[in-house]
Amino acid sequence: MNRAVIVGASAGGLATAEALRKAGFAGGITLIGDEPQLPYDRPPLSKQLLSGQWEPDRLALRPAADIEALGLDLRLGVRATGLDIERQVVTVADEVDVPYDALVVATGVRARRLPDTDGVAGVHSLRTLPDALALKERLRPGRRLVIVGAGFVGAEVAATASALGVQVTLLESGSVPLAAAVGEEVGRFMTGLLHEHGVAIRTGVAVAELTRAGGGATGVRLADGTVLPADDVLMAIGSVPNTEWLAGSGLTVQNGLVCDQYCAAADGVYGVGDIARWHNPRFGTDMRIEHRTNAAEQGMAVARAILGDLRPFTPVPYFWSDQCGVKFQAYGHLRDHDEALVLESDPAARQLLVAYRKADRLVGVLAAGISPKLLRAWRALIAAATPWSAALAITTV
Amino acid sequence: MKVSVEADKCVAAGQCVLLAPEVFDQREEDGVVVLLDETPEPQRHAAVRESAMVCPAAAIHLAES
């Protein structure tokens, strides 16, 4: 193994490169990324960057000198366009093919958009630094912002924009935000926080189209005919894996790059981060996780696998979200739960604790306003696949 | 090895405490990182490096001689 090629230069790709070097790998590492910036962090885009607390330079994942010290063949602003796993080469736009011995696919996801909204002035996504800077520029007191999608990102932006004096309307297709992912009580709790922060929320609504004038958006028309005037519209309706460049490669793509428990998609080809759908034996299921911590952990696991240290990748997924000054944290695999049991919900004290059951086992926990240290005990129970009844007996005494 | 942390970047994920509990802790109230040992013993270096790599806020910095 002389040459590792990593496609995708965000958290997952960089972690893989860094872990290879820390493990003593002295061969060539090519890191290809389609964004021109040095690798930067995305969670602060909807938080500190948008609120103006941080300037963009604070987003750097590593100081430039640390990246220099990794001795990478770093190709930024370069888009991978194809893959030939027989010849073991990556095709890139406007450059010669890049051969590899080991390939890491870490091209992540992009923001989902409503059809026919590309290039319309005043319509935003929030995935990249330019996205965030463009939106930030527009958040001025008295302006009207409609956010389509009341997931964690949409809600984070809603609270931030509202604090900047923007009139915010948050649209949700379900009857309660977040219900499918983490249960109705979490959605109701978050709704309460957002109301306190002056955000208007409309649930059970479908967007029919944008209203436009002169090439720009002027608002959103709902399916019932209501028009919500807006100066800006943010699409926060989830993401799409960037797998197009893998078409025809022979790799299996199915809502992400399908990988085994070692994160391998084929001999010498691995998936890392938001794009990878791998089998997590700890939960006995395939998962694709768009969480910041997973990108780094998976990059480290893949670096080990490339160097011959094969161990199944079995993380307990973790995410956090800052909502109206309250930190939400969750461990485990919440999405496919059979039951979301509310153990504590005190909106006045801004505290919430929900445990998640799948079959007869504890698979997750979500907390808001609760000491992160206390939550680690829950993580241990989830990691140990604790039976539901036993977990509740331990945690409710 | 000399360890430093940027507390104002910390997102309280606690990944560092899981990996290197002798070197990192969290504040009770908000989970923000507390550095217990600025110059950890060599046998802890691997875990500390892993903590720095996995930190989701890139808030752990290492100076290695």
C-alpha cells in the first residue's frame, strides 16, 4: 500500500489523512476536495458564524501549518468526476487520472433543494461557508425569513435569525417538528423554546411553490393557497449524498455508499462520513450518520483498516444541537425507535430527557438542558446493549 | 507533549473524556472541557492524540517535542 487517495476534504477526509500519518503511514496521501478553502468545520455555520460571534477563520479544522506538516498532495477546488475500480483510478475534472492503492470516499452530502430554485435570488441553503456568509449578509432587523423545514438546522437558524431582529417563519410538513426522528415530545419542547424566541411556526403545511418577481424570491405559496411574503427563503429540508461521481463504478449506491462493518465498499475502497452507509454490528443495522463526531471516528477507523488493523466500526452515534441557548445532546440510534419514553419534560426549567427503545433494548437517549456528564452514564448503557427494563430500573432510581 | 484546550470552542461532546479520562474532564453544569493534566505521561499520549483528532470542535491542541 503506497498511495492512499481520499476524495472529500472535510472533517471525515481530513481525519482519515491525519490518522494515517499518526499511525506512521509514510506513503503518498492525495486529498481531493471540491471546495477551495482549507478544511473547515460545518456545525458552527448555523451557530457562531451566522450569529456573528465568530469570523470565518475560526472554522479552520486545523491550522494551516498542521495541514502542511501532514505532507499531503492536497488538491482543493478539484472535483472528482468518476471512478474505475478495475484500473484503480479516480477521474478528476481537468486533470490526469489519480491512481490509488486504497481509496476513501468522503464526498459527504449536499443540501436538498426544492425543484427549480437554483439560482433564484433570495433562496438559500446552509451547507457550505459561502452559503452561510450569503445568508448572514441578509439577516438584518425587520427582514422576513421563511425557513422551509423545522429540523435541527432549520430551528437553529430560526432562533439565531430571530435574535438578530429578523421576522422568522418556520414551516414544517408534519404536525410536530422532529417527530419522526426523535419523537413528538422533543418537537413540542423545541417548539416551546422557539415560540419564546419570537419564531412563528406553521406545522402541517406543504410548500406549493416560491413566489417570484424579477428573478428573485418574494415569498412562499403554501398548498392551501396562503402566500407568506419573504425577503429570503432558506431550504432546510435535509440532504442528498454526493454519490453521482460513483455512477458506473460498480460500487453499490443506495442512499449513500453501501459499506460493510469495516466501512469497506469494495477491496481497498472505503466510505467515511455522511456518505457512508455501513453496517454497525453494535445496533445490528445499517446506518448512515450525518453527525460531526461520526465523520472523525469513521475516518480514524478507516485509516486503521487501510493499514491492516481490521476491526468492525461500532460507534455509539452522538450529536448535539444548540437551540435557543439550550444544548440538545443525543447518544445512540434514535431514528428507527419503537418507543420514545419521556422521563423528564420541564419546559420552564428548560429540561428534557427522553429514552428510546427498539424491540426490548435501550438504543438511545436525548437530553436538553441536562448535564452532559450525567448523560455519559446513559451512553454506557446504550453501548452495552442494556435491556430496556434493566436500563429503566437503573436510571429511574 | 503539552496539551491545551480552547474552552470557548468546546461543544461539550465529552469524546475526550471517554478516551482519556485521566487527562480530560467536563464541568458539571455545562459539560465544557476541563484539562486535568497539561503534560500527560507517555503512556497516555496515544489516547490524547486520538482525543484531539476526534474532538468535534477541534478544541484540543497538542505541542509535541
